[in-house]
Amino acid sequence: MKLILLYSLRNLIRRKLTTLLTASGMALVILVFSAVLMLSEGLRKTLIKTGSPDNVVVIRKSAGSEVQSGIDKEQANIIEISPEISLNDRGKRLVAKELVVLIGLTKKGTDKLSNVVIRGVMEMSLPLRSQVRLKEGKMIRWGTNEIIVGSKIAENFDGVKIGSFLSFGQRQWQVVGIFDGGTTGFNSEIWADVEQLKQSFRRPTYSSIIFKLSDLKDFENLKMRLENDPRLTVEVKKEMQYYEDQSAMMTRFIKVLGVSMTIVFSIGAILGAMITMYSAVAQRKREIGTLRALGFQKVTILAAFLMESLLLSFAGCIGGLFLSSFLQFYTISTMNWQTFSELAFSFTLTPKIILQSLIFSLIMGVIGGLIPALKASSQKIVDALRTD
Amino acid sequence: MVLLKYLFRNIFRHKLRSILTILSVSVAVLSFCLLNTIISAWYAGVSASSAYRLIVRNAISLVFSLPISYKEKIKQISGITYVAQGNWFGGIYIEEKNFFANFAVDSETFLKLYPEFIVSENEKKAFLMDRKGCLVGRKLVERFNWKIGNNVVLRGTIFPGNWEFVIRGIYRGRDKSVDESQFLFHWDYLNETLKKTSPTRADQAGYFIVGIKNPEDAAVISREIDSLFKNSLAETLTETEKAFQLSFVAMTEAIVIVIKLVSFVVIGIIFVVVANTMNMSVRERKNEYALFKMFSYGNTIIFGIILGESMLIVLTGAILGIILTFPAVKVVGDILSVYFPIFNLHREVIYESLFISFIVGILSGLIPAARSIKINLAEGLKWDL
Amino acid sequence: MAKLEKIIEIESLYKSFRKGNQIIPVLQNISFDIMDGEFLALMGPSGSGKSTLLNLIAGIDKPDSGSIFVQGIDITNLDERTLSRWRSEHVGFIFQFYNLIPVLTAFENIELPLLMMNLSAKDRKEHVDFALSIVGLYDRKDHYPKQLSGGQQQRVAIARAIVTDPSIIVADEPTGDLDKKSAEDVLNLMSELNQKFGKTIIMVTHDLRAAKYAKSMKYLDKGVLINGSAEIFI
């Protein structure tokens, strides 16, 4: 077995340029394939991490997202006193009524406006998001025009730093802190005091009510009760589900486009592998005849050539993953169609993606190598030996 | 002449290899064209916009509305033809995956501002007469098998509730750049309903479409409109329809860049496949080229034979790929119609792919051709393998 | 030395090839026996069918009719798989162009036939080393074929042919591509294998000098076996 592997490997090394070119073709396909998976994984991670498992979001029925939602004070008051809400160590309810508005900010280095989420928050908003912590500066003083901004906002937008002022809603807001939300979507948000925000934008309503459940098992009951309450017109979602739904369209777009493109691309690379393997078989006809004469079974010849094609695709896979691993340093920031707001996420390489790329490349190798390998193994020994 | 014959014959010498290479090139050219069609679909809204229209929106962001009272004030400005208000309605038909664009518009003026929306006189009349009437694009009608007179219910996301409409008209586009998958209904119907259900949200327009007599006045009129509402609660941002559409595309530019990059990866794939084929062919014919040299043919001729062969393979593949692109654009356009209502193959894309194939043909013949020059006469003529 | 025991019995062998819609007979009604310990030279002009006969005896080709019994087994009745196995155990091959695998070293080339037996790596090494010592190329074992002369390559091929200790060795023009000196080395080596190790050798050649190393000769012309000494026909 070892010798067969060596045989295949050395043959690849012997045809350096051809091997290099064929493997490069496969590497490019794997690059695109893994990049697509990394992108949707990055998006998924960002959005799922944005939600906490035991948090619940209440928005207006059918609104789909916080941006489109509106919940008035009376309804908010009813929701706020739900007994299922967990208490913090000082006995206070872990619930926040929030307002989300979008404003246009100019991205660094361009003159283009991006829609940025301004979230009106309350005291409990921060404890409700364990992923978010203040990185620089201080927290907002309630009742003032102070704001804190996500780290990606500070990075990507002009003139956003501690001490600087942003103007929106006919007011000047001072940046007092920068928070780090890890890989969550909060990194692309600006937070202000919800009551100040409501006044400045003359918004009578909140966008959403966020709270933590003391027991996850209560969720179904709570959902039933709130959604059927005649005084309310709301929808209750687990926070993780909520954020996943937000990106459904974007994720599907990336998947549909990415997967169909990689499949088409892979046809090109598979044909390339086939060309190489066919020529390998043609060149080594006499070798094959000799091996068969020595008593090697057809299966062994098949295996040797298939192995060669698999090694080729394996090399392509390594090359492709090597290239795509650099993408991890790159962040995509784009508008989420469903919320109209800016969303930043990075390419994320996971062991699962590495495995998927490996499987995909080996499939390419099998498809590209199988027919030539079958041809190699089914030759008549006498004919093969007679070739010069 | 003999050399040309030799060039052609060479391609048929390894039929299978040539066919596989040509196929691989055509697959790559096909995907290059498709990807670039997607990119141009991205900009479809931009290319469909008219220089005779301005869009007025809330300066904070699109989700903020403007008081309807602005309409009368804008109308006072000279150089303006019509002003129509509109609201992005964001309604969902049965379920979310049935997404299509739906707007509440000031119907009569809207149709005057958008002469590219072609509706028959009868249907137009019927639409304008019915308070709950709606005007639907041809493609949308086909997608859901609707007919005139059908009732359609949209579930509001921005404006809660179930909204009933009756299809009164079907519009067609004047040309291919017009989005034929929109759903339009009367702004008054929306506003009157809101007055009853949530009065605070009534009398608000999402945006105004302003028709201008002379495109050259766009900048002046835009400034005039914006200065009219300066320092008010809802400041405006006025720009040409094109700029407005571009700002939308710009927000998702990162994705466009990614697609563009991916389309270059395809070119890389063609390159390596063809270069490989040429490399193998040249290696096999080493002694033939040595023979040519023996007959005192210059390097240029051998160079030409190799480059000619790779060009021929690439261009055959490219033409095949382009032919395949036409039906493919149709199929993919149908699949992606939710994302891209307008999905047309542009002539520029075809030219671009031909041009790139030409370059790739030369480049991929270059390495093996360079190798052929190094062929040593004595070594090349040794007929071993 | 010869034990005068039949090792191969060939009975009314027929073989023809198709060329387009023409059928060309290659072997017609060939019958003869080969004794154990024989060194037989098969001679004849090109196209006489000598190589085809060798291929049939070696079990890499099938006749149209007739049978070949080797040690009592009719190899023409064996299926692909069994025949492959049989070859690896009973036949050693020596080719005109050596047919060494260019990407494998001398040692690895010789090791190839052993891979089909259930042997440990240590046992295999012992066998290979022994075969190398017989052909006198122990110091070249890590060289690739390219790095060896023609004669050396053919000696590696001989080592490969004997490494599994087969009872029969078939050689198709083993000296056809060698200079005089190397050819003598190779032929001496083959005689030694025949005399010292008692291998039955069947060699196809059209070189009379090579044929002289053999103990007996058979002459083929136009697919028919001609009895008597070859010399009278040349």
C-alpha cells in the first residue's frame, strides 16, 4: 500500500508543471467554496452570537425586525411585568425597553452614506448582553445626550472617537465610550439613552422589549399568553431565533449563489484533472502493462491512478484552504436587506469547513480521476506492453 | 498554409483532451458571464433611473418619513412638473419567500412621472377608480398566476394588519430595464386607513418623487428643496434618482466586490487548465518541434503554432460558453428573480469575456511556447519518451 | 540436472488477430511440452508469432482455442483474478525494454511482485536483498532506473523476475536493446539461474548468439512450429 502511494506521489512530482497547474485549478475552486462557507458561517456566527440563549425579544406583530416595529407605552408596560422575567442579584427585573432608529453616517475613506443602528437603551440593556463590554471610556449617564459606540463603528466611520460629537435628531450627542461586542452585530451599533432618543426623534413608541427568562421552559407559555393577549399586538421570539431570521435572506443569497457557482467552477477543475489523468494514463501505458503482467490486479491499478487524482485534489484543497485562511483577516460590511442597516461580519474558518472542503475536493478528485483510472485498469496487458 | 493545417490537425490529434479543454473553458466563460450579469442586475435600478426625476427623502435615513404637507411647498418651486409621494409598504404575500417590492404611491401623478410603465387606458381608468385597486407588473402576475379582478391580501410589516387589494391593471415595461415585478397601490388608501387605526402615523410620506423639466437644473432644484426644510424637524435630502439608487447599491457594494473577485477566479481556472493542456501537448511534440528547427524554421513560427493552437482552443470554448450563456441567464434569472427582478445579459459582458479569453489564450500558450524554444535539437530528436 | 518432468504442456493452440474485418491467424495448432529445468529459445522471424506464444504461456493473453497446462493447471481456463495471482506466484518476466517503473528505485522495483504476497516488510527486504546479490547490484539498490545503464537496468529486471522464486521465467528479447558486453552478462546470468537455481526459462529471441545460451530451441514460422535445429533454417 505504501509503495502504491509512493508510486502515485512520485509520478505527480515527476510532472511538476502539470501537477502544479491542475492542483491550482482545484485550489481556486476550493478557495471559492471555502470562502462562501466561511462567509455564511461568519454571518451566522455574528447574528447568533448577537442573541443570548435565554433572552426573549418582543416586537410588533409581523414587523419582522426592530427597525419596522413599534410598541406603545401601554403595551410595553404590560409586557414588562411578565412574571417569567428573571431578576438580577439585586432583585431588579432584567428587562429593557429599547428603540431602534437608523441614521446615515459617512464611511471612512468614501463619501457614501451607510445606515447605522442607533439603539436607545436602558440600565438593563448592558447586563442583558453578556457579550458586550465597555472597552474604552465610560457608560452613558442616564438622562443626558451621551452615547457609546460599537468598536466597528469607531473603526469604520469618520470622526467617531471618545469626546467627539455626532449630530442626529436635531441634537448633538457626545461619544463617551466605545464598547466591544466580540463578534456580535452590536459592534455595528450606537447606543443612547432610550428616553432621550425618543424625545429627539419624537417617537412615541419603543421598538422592542428585551428580557431574560428565569426558566427557559416558560417560553412557550409566555409566547402563548402575550401573543393571545387582546390588549397586545406582538410577536415573541427567542433572541437567537430573532437574529437568525434577520439574516435569512442574506444567508440564503450567499448560499444559493455561492454553492451554485462553486459547482459550476468545479466542473472546470474536474475537466482539468481529467485531462491530466488521461494524459498520465496514456504516457504510462507500458508501465501499467508491466504491473499487470507482474500479477497486480486491475483493482490495484485503478487504486493507484485514483490515488494520484486524489492526491492532486488534496494538494488543491490544501492550497485553496491556505489562500482562504487569509480571508479571515478581512471583514465584510454591507447592508442587510431585511433591516436596511449596516452589518459587519468576517470570514470564519471552522474545522467543519475544512472538513467540507476536504470532502468536496476529494469528490472532485474521484470524479476527475475515475474514468481515466478505469481506462488504465481495463487495458489489455498485451496491448499495453506493446506501446512505445 | 501547411502550417495552418498542422495547427488544426494538432487539435484533433488528442480529440478527447481538446474537447475536455474546450468544455472547461466554456463552463468558465459561462460562469464569468453569469457573474457579471448578476453584477449588472445589481445596478439595474441605477440604469433604469431617469434624469428627469429627483427623490426627496428624510435626511436622517430612509426609515424616517416626511410630512405630506411638504408636497405643496415643493410644488411651488419653478422648473418642477409633478410631485408624487410614495411609501415603501413592505407587505408580505402569504409568506416571506414570496418577496416583491410593494409601494403606496400617489397613483395618478406617479404614472405621469413614470412613462416607462405602460398600462392600457381601460386598466388605468379601472385602477384609478378603485380605492383598493392595485397595479401589478407583468412578471409578478405570471409568477403568482394572478388575473385582473383577483383579490390579493398583503400582510403589513411596517403598517400592521391584513390589507386587501383588487388587481385592476397590469403594467409592462417600455424596455427591458423596467422592473416588471412591482406592486403599486393608492397612497390615499394607506393614509385613510392609518387615520383610523394609528392617527400618529398618518399624513406621512416615505419619500417624494419630483419631476423636473430640465435635467440640468437637478442640482439647483435639489438645493432649493433641501434649503426649504433646513432646521425643521424633518430635514430633507434631495438627489437625482440615479444618485439615490446608487446609494442603495453602495451599501451592498462589498458583496458586488466579492462577486467581481470570484469572477476573476474563474479566469484563473481557465488559465491553468489551458496552460496545462498546452504544456502537455508541447511536451509530447518536442521532437516534432525539433524537426521544424532542423528545417530552419525560426522560433517565431514555432511560437506562432503553439500560441495559435491555444488561442483556437480558448476561443472555441469561449464562443461555446457565450452561446450557453443565453439560456443559462434565463434559468438563473428565474431562480434569482426574488433578488433581481431585472436580469439581462448585456453585450458588454460578452465583449469582456471574449477579450479576456483572448488574453488567456495568449498567456496560457506562452509558458509552453517558451519551453519549446529551449528544445535542444539533438535531445528533441531522440525519439524516446 | 533436468528432472525430465513435464512442467508445461501445450495442446493444439490457436490464436488469431482481427485487423479491420480481416482475421489474421497468428498461431496454428501448436502443441509441445516443456520439461522442468529447461532453457528454451523460441526463434523465428518477426511476425512469426513467437512473442504471442510467449504471452500465452505467461498467462497475459488468451488463446482462441487449445489449452496450456502448467504444473497440471490449465491456465487458459482461469479467470482474470486467479490468473493475476497465478502469474505473480509462478512467472517471472524479463522484457526487451526492461519495463522498470521510472519513479521507483531499483529496490522498490524488485519489491513490487512481493507486495502481492503476504510478507512482512522484513521478509520482503530479505528477498529483495538476496535477488540483488544474485544480479550483483546490491550497491545500486537506491538508484532510480534513469541512473543505471541499460545492462544494469536489465539485471534489476531479472532480479524482479526471480524475487518471488517463480518456477518459470519468460524473457522477450532480453538482449534486444543491449550492447554486446551487457548482453553477455545478462545471458550468463540467465544460464546461471537455469543451472544453479533450476528455473525453467523460455526466451524469445531472433539473435542466434543469444539462442546459443539456451539448452534447446524451437523455431516458429508463420504461426507454425517447425521441428529440428534452428540453424538449418537460418
